[in-house]
Amino acid sequence: MQKLSLKWDQGPPGQTPSFEFGESQQETVRVLRIPQPVCLDTWRAGAPKQEIAEHTAAYSAVKQTENGFLCEAELDAGGSRFRIADEWLQAEDDTWQVNRKLTVLQGAGASGFRLRLDVVTALQEETDFTDLKYFAPPALYDKNDLDEDGLEDYLGARNLMYREDRLNMLAVLAYDEKRRIGMSLLRADRPAWDDVPDRPDKERLFLQKTDIGSLGVWKAPVDGNQMSLRASYPFYEGERCHALYMKERPDWGSFWPAETGEAFEVSYGIRVESAPLFIDAVWQTYTRRMKDLESTPVPLPATAEKLNEYRLEALDRYFIEKSEEEDSNKPAGYALNCHPQNGVQLSNIIQFGFTGQNILSAYNSLRFGLDNGVPNYVEKAQKVVDFFVEKAHLPETGMFYNLYSVEKKSFDFWWTGLLLPLAYAEGERLRELMGPLYEHREFVIKALREKQGSYLRCMNEDVHALLLIYRFEQSQGRENKEWLEAAKRYAEFLLRTQETDGTWYRAYDIGGKAITDPPIWFGTTVYEQKSSTATSIPLLIELYEITGDERYLEAAEKAGRFVRETIVKGIKFNGGIHDSIYAKGQLIDNESIYFPMIGLLALYKATKDPYFLQGAHDAAKLNASWTVLWDVPLPPQSTLAKFDFRSTGIGACDTPGAGYVHPFELSGVAEMVEIAVLTVDQDMLRVAELLWHGCNQTVATPEKDWGYAYTGLQEEGYLISWWAWDDPMFGDTGFGQRWKGEGNKTCFPWIPAVAVHCYWKLYDMFGTADFNAIREQISARQGVAN
């Protein structure tokens, strides 16, 4: 195994550490150095940002011990005197840990400080932001640079710092492709406590004792062009972040009070590993952090079967249908759209795909109803599917509408996600629900309002679900030919619109023509414009298996090659979510890598081509990395803290909104298990187990209701860091007060849909969703195979 060695550089100011990596002493290469091991930022309370002062020093004393080195320095800074004692220990062959203790020997009063660590690249003469690939899930995948302008897309910066409660693995990785090494800066101890900062006038700088620091990448503050992996304690988020405002994206940060006798301790790790490819470095880093952090599953609030019962009972409350006398379209669907705290329906909108998932809910309800003797569920599910096939379908093009307004008695067009109130509210009611969010997105709304069409993802999701329920009904002896015919007409639309490179665009008008305008919403590069391509693959495979028509398989394979080479291998996944409120319309998000994973797995199962299995495995590694591996400390008085919420195993949502988590990752748990079995990847199985438990923990049960109106409800998402805290668009609106430790006050049908469907997939593979039993079965199968 290659070893990371610590060396000491002697200079006039004192001693500084550097790190060499290699097989032996003779073959090591200098990879990192710390030219300023002691760095303090000091600030006088109330002073402007420009008056923050930086003070640096080398170690004045370095003493070798049996296990490492004890280093000390004293520093006069900002009118105070500080002592820093660093203990350097070799934690593993490739990992050094520094345990830092800072003591204020003499305080200045009404002032504060931050302790910083810059681990600087020493690979070559110059190392720029664009020379390395980065991984700090869920905030940073490569450089988050889909438009390839050399800047992070959502912050428009190259210097990036993130609060640790935004980071799933409490680490940041920089990968050098030339030398094929990954260099990581880790928070070695876990942050244990945090609270709401005292900032009565919305100050962006303030004094606060918090165990939350920051990690990130920054242009090194030394001579020469180098990059540094940077740590700050307590936290600083700059040059830009989304913690306070969406449009302005200002920085913010805390300073520890510089009072005599104040002291704190914090630990970091520096790790260097060899990895042939970036994806290998990603998976090595993430899975080792899972072991470092000793990630353990959250207990389920009830059995999986009981959770299904609770979820579907809650969903059934929001079933809506109209007779032919009331509405000639005879709509039927699950119109769940409420604040779960009161359970009051906000709108009678039946949505297909994305947040609606009506046909998947029908599949779940029908199957549960048949298994458990609930004919009411079966009858309602069949009505939902009939409405989708008979009324939401456009036979001329094969397409489907995405949304039906029960109040308007008509199909509508839903483009701007979070702006769903546009579909059912006007005037004062609209302003009450949306606040300044309408003005923020007004230019997009105006551009899209007149467009009539559907998102590809939405159509693909519910047509895939249509095939699932068709096949299940067929297995029960019922043949719904009209369902299959509608799916086949849609597949013909896909065959007709597939581009020569195997792709599809994100959306199409009702005439079947691609929609690409406005570019800020539908994308400016091939990665963005074609980002939904993978969503077509599962249903094409399903239809191929039903009909034997080779055209469907050929189209899926063509799409699969684009998805593997461009989206997965290029780490260019994005656009799964349809409701961005950030600087651009398409986000790097968990949902946009979930579809490549399930699509490539379906292709492997259909073709047995290892090319697709490798692609599925790589996509699964990226998908898994959206899982939080530790329990973020929450403000003690917050709702989530009161209900003992644990963030381990919950899924992150998108990169600019890092710190916002949700249970969508349940969608891919079964596929992750299947990929784990096919590739003998025990780490993948472990992450799947964490997800299954973490994402199911917040379902309301009779014993623990999470403050929700009904048993079986579950909130769409939760804040484990700060997001748009000061922004008026999320202030006094119906969806306001989304602070750290609170939920997003939203409930949609997709939540029970993906969870119950995941259960069925696990059940069909193993006869259970209990991971202890699943692991035993896998071990037995692999033992027989060996």
C-alpha cells in the first residue's frame, strides 16, 4: 500500500509540514504542503467585512513523540494573544490527523476569531481551479460546471466554502487526473452541537459558539498559482452561498468570541489515495468516510408493511373523482397537495409524473388492495389509470398531458415547478402563497405561460408505471389492451423523436416538437438540453419485454450509450428536478443520476452486456453519494430536534440547495441492492440499507406523528443547514420559515409513491424489505455461486 509521509520544512519563520506519497521512501512524491499551519482571521464585532484581518505563523516548536508530533505556536492577533497546540498523528498509512487546540491567552473583548487550515497542492508549478476534479457531496460534483466556463454554475465562483452541515461525508476531495491520486481534507471529529445564530439585524458576520465549521476549495493564499483544500472553524461560507438570499447569494460566517480563557478543540484528517479514475476516487473516498463515521441505520418507526398501510391510507384521503355529470372528462386521481401540519388540501390538481406520480400510486394502491382485501383501493386505482389513458393521452402524437385542474375542468401545462400555485391561484391568493417568488421568476413564467406541452420525464415516469400496472393486472388474469395500446403509441412518439445521438430533449409541445426556449430553463449545452434522456430507457425495456419488438431495445441501447459516456462518465448529470429557483433552470440533483442508474441496469438485464452493468455501477456510486453519512446537530428548539430526527441515511436533493434533504432516494434503493449483488459491492448494499431506514423515519405513526395532521403523511423535505433564511420569498408566505431543523411544509403524492414502489421491488426480489433477511439471502446465494 502507498504511504503518506509527513516531512518538516525549516524556514526563518519556523517549521511547516508537507506530505509525500508513494510506495517507498525512494519513490515518494511531494503532493501537499501547509505553508501557514497557524492562520487566524480576527474581527472586531460590528466592523465591516473589509476590516477582517488575517494573521499567519509557522510552528515555533515541533516535538516528535512515539505516535507523531506535538507542535506549538503563540500569536498576537487582533489585540488578543492565542496559543495553538497541534498534535499530528498518523491515523492510517495514507492518512494524517491533526488534533487542534486553541486557547485565548488574552482576549480583546467585543471581538472574535476563526482558525483556518489551508492544505496546498504541491504537484506541479501551477495548479488552477480547472486543473482538478472535486467531490464534496452533495454540494460539488467535479466543478458543477455544465456550461464549461470555468466557474461553478450556481455561485459563479472558483473559491467555494460550505458549512459542514451541508456535506454528506464531512470531507472534500480533489482529484489529479495526471497522477491519478485523490487528496482529501476531512473533518475527523464529528460536529456535535449547533444553534440559531444571534443576528437581530440579519448580520452576515457575528459572534457565535458553534461546532459547525466549513470545508471547501480555495485559491491558495501563497505565492504561485496553487489550490488549497480549506477548513475554517467556526464556519465561513464565501465568496457566495445560498444560506441567506437566492439572487444576491452573499457570504456569511461566525467568529468565536475572543475572550480570555476561551478554548476549543477540532480535528482534521489529510488523506491521499491512488485511484485510476475520478469515479474510483469518488467511491473510495465516500465509502471510507462511511466507515470513518461509523454510519448506522436509523430505526424504522414501524414494520415496512405497516408503513405501506399508513402511507396508502393517507394518500386515499386525497383521492378525488368527478362523475360525468360533474365533469365530462370524469377525472380521477390522487390530488395530495397540502401542508402536512394541517393536512388541508391546497389545490385539486392531478399531476402525472414528477411530484404527482399518479399512475405509480395507482399501481401501489391496486397491488396493496388485492393483497390485503381492500377492493376500494383497486377500484380507485383502475379509475385513475383509465382517466390517464382515455383523457390525458394525445393519440395523434402519442404524448400525454402532465396536469389536470379539477377546478378548471381542463388539462393545463406545468412548467415552473415550485410555481405550482400558478395553476390554481390568482390575485391576492397567488401573492399570499408565493410572495416575491413570482417576481423572482416572472421572466421565466412569461416565456413559458403560452407554451403547451409536457416534460419528457413526467411522461416517461407515468407511462413506465402504466406498463407496471398493466403487467401486474395481466398476472392476475385481466387484460387491459387499451392501456398497452396507449403505451405503444407513446413509444412510437419516442422512436420518432429520438435524435441521431440517441437522445431526447427535456420537453415537447403537444405537436411533438422539442421545446428549447428559454435557454435558461431548457439548457444551453447538450448536457442540459438532453439531460432527461435516461428517463426513456426503463419503459422502452419494459415494452420490449412485453412485445418482443426489437426497435424498443435498439432505441434504449442507443440512449444508454449516450447516457453512460456523456452523463455518467462525464459526471454531467443534471435536470432531474423541474423547479429551480436558482441562477439557472437546471440543477445538478439526485434525481438526474437515479434515472441513468435504473436505465443502465435495465439495459444490462435485457442484454447481459457488461458495458451497461459497469455504467449502472458507476451511476449507482454517484447516486449513493447523495446519502448523508452522519447525524447533523440541529438547533435544540427546532421541530426536527424535538422529534429526534437523524440525518444519517436521508437523501440530499440538489447541489445549490445543499443542506436540504428529502426521501426521494427511496426510489433507487432496490436497484442499488441489485447492483450490489451483481457487482459484489458490500458498500453499495450498506448505503442502500442506510437509505431505506433514513428516508422512512419521518412517516407519521400513531406513536410518533412528527406534528402532522394524519398518520401516514410525510413531509417532502427537511433543512439540516440554513437556506434562504433572510429571503422575503420564503418569509411570510405559506411555505415560509424553512429554517434549519424545520421541514418544508409540503406534501405531494410522489412521497408515498416512490416508497411503496420500493417496497414492492424489494419484496419481488427477496420476499421481504428487512435488510437483515436480505443480507442473509445474498450471502447464501453468493455462497452457493462460489
